[in-house]
Amino acid sequence: MKKIYHMERITAITNARIFDGERVINDQTIVINGASISAVGSAVPAGATLVNAQGATLLPGLIDAHVHTSLDGLRNALAFGVTTELEMLGYWTTQDRKEAAERDDVADFRSAGMGITAPGGHPSELVSGDEDPRADAEHQPAYDDHNFIAPFASTPEEATDFVAKLVANGSDYIKIMIEEGSVFGAPGLPMLNNDTIVAAVRAAHHYGKLAIAHTLTVASTQQAIAAGMDGLAHLFIDRSHTSELVTTIAESGAFVTPCLVLNSSIMGRPATELAADERVSSKMSQTWLDTLRSSFNTFPQGNFDDVLATVAALHKAGVDILVGTDVSPLPLPHLGGLAHGASVHHELQLLVEAGLTPIEALRAATSVPARRFGLTDRGHIAPGARADLLLVDGDPLTNIADTLSIRAVWRRGV
Ligand SMILES: [Zn+2]
């Protein structure tokens, strides 16, 4: 019996064009054994379940490097081939975390847990009272001396202390807010002072965690880089880039997750076209579709062409660009233009519009985030890697929009 069960867990995908996370390889067959890829380019083992991928392209499961999520968000993400979401601020009860780890119908995730911000600072301005999850008694965060959107720090000592608490509560990396509010229509927001920011970065590094900054302006980006951040979870969008700033970012080694889909929404552009795509609308609830058709519209004076040019300049300078969306856990029209999973495909399209080749955009959603976040078991198609896979009709290496023509998704081999 045992042997038969084992045999049932072997799947061979044949005749596929394979993008392995870095490049298109010559092999056309992979073998999945249980939760992992056991072979690439080998003969098909006897008794394996066959998946003929003629006319299709096999990719590593996609990674969204900037989300705020929930079990529903993770389920929607997986339906779009996003097998890992990296949460940049959020909270999880032990029960929900356990459920997410056990279920096969939700994406895997990592989380910063709470972010570090100033009293009354970002993202308070985006969260109204009735959306505050503290209202839900069953979803109390694990930290009883800090509130959900108020893990406030005013001094270096408080920041150091808070990082220790986050790490003890399982934060996979540390998110630090540097946001003065102008692109969210709330200029003059309270901000962390520079010593506190520097202390938070130092504390993150003390625990071997990445320090990741929320910055959407040139000034906050300069501050983040000077403080030694490992990555920027956003792109500056208040002004066009200068070669000096691009060089500063490139020399720091920090990665950038531009979240073009968010920037587009902030500038008042709803994701109407995406929502009208049958490959999207067929997989999404009406509420999420309505959210996609809406937008933040808090900085309509921004110039999206400048934003695309900034991404092109950073990419050309050798900065690691990561696919991220900044989608919220719930469908809220005032945080619109974004949806779990679907927006990753939109981001890939916008990166290509910015000037990345399709293969460079696909790396930004697979091997690059895996490398930057130390996720050594994914982001690649190779023997031993997690069997997180996306099979799409057509050739997204030529036409990036083909990533939406989803034929199948595997998560941990299922
Ligand atoms: Zn965010």
C-alpha cells in the first residue's frame, strides 16, 4: 500500500517550455515527487501521472514581495499562480498561521509582523475606525502593549525594544516607515526621527533580519539608504529621478520593489483593463473586481511616465527590482486598483512597459525575490526545489500578458 501511495505522488510535466527562474532551459520535462521537484530533464518514471504541457510555459510559482494579506488574500493569490506572498505589515493569530501552513489552497507567506512607525504615523491615515481589526475580539494581536496600527516608537530605545519583540513574535524581516504623507493626501504626518530609524535598522541587523523601508519620496529614500536599509518596499514617486540618487541606491546594494500598480492607483488610474480581462474576472469576487476598478487617487498630480523612467534607470544601474503590489488584506475601494494575485500579473506588464524585457520581469517575480529574501527552496525550477509551479498557455517570455493564461498551479506539489 505504502508504495502505491508513493507512486501516486509522482507527477511528470512533459513537453513544456521551461523558464527556470533565470532563463529558458533546453529540457522540457520535470518530475514532481511529493512536495518537491525531483528531476529536471530526466526520463519519465514508470507510473507517474502525466501532464502534457504542449503549447504551454512552465514557470516557478510567482512571488509578490509586497502585500498585506489574510487567508482569503492567500487563497486568491494562489488562484493566480502566486505561490508566495511577502507581507510588509500585518498580523496573524497563531491559529490563522497554523491554518495557512496546513492548507493546500492558499499561498505560502512570510511576514514582517507589525511595522515600526511614529505615534500617529503611517499607515494610520489610511485606516478608518471600523476597518481597525482591533474591533474584532478574536483577532487580537500577540503584542498586548502595542496596538495594531500603533507599534509606535519615539526613541532609539523604543525602536530597539520593539524590534526584539517583533523577532520574538516571528517577524521574518523588519519594516520601517518613513512617510510624511504627501502622496497619500495627508502631508505633515508624524515621522520617526533619524536616530530612531538608524536604531531600528541596527536592531534588525543584530537579529540577522532584513531592514526594509517604506519610502515614497526622494527625501525619505535618501534617508532610508543613509540609514543602511537592505531594501525599499516602494519607489519614490514625488519627483523624477536624478542620476545621483540612482547611483546612491545602486551603490548601497538595496533592492527596490517599485509597486507600479500601487503608484498607478495613487495617481488616480484604476485597473479597469485588468478587471475587464476575462482571465481575471472569472477568478475573482465582485467585491474585488469593484476594488480593482477603483483607485487611491491621493496624488493625481504625479507623473506616471517619470515613475516608469525611474524604474528603467534603477534597473539599468544594476539595482535588483522585485515584483510587489502593496495589495491590502480586504477589498477596500479607497485602497483600490489592486487585488491579490491578479495585480502581480499587472505589475509584470508595467515592468515591461518600463523597459524590462519579459524575462527580466519574470526574474523579478521569481529568482530575484527568492535570493533577496533568502528563500532558497523556491523561485527556481531545479531538483530539490519546492514544487511551486505555474503552467500557462502561450509564451510569456515573448508576450508577458500570457502569464494570465493559467492552465495549472502547483503548491508544494499539490
Ligand atoms: Zn504596504
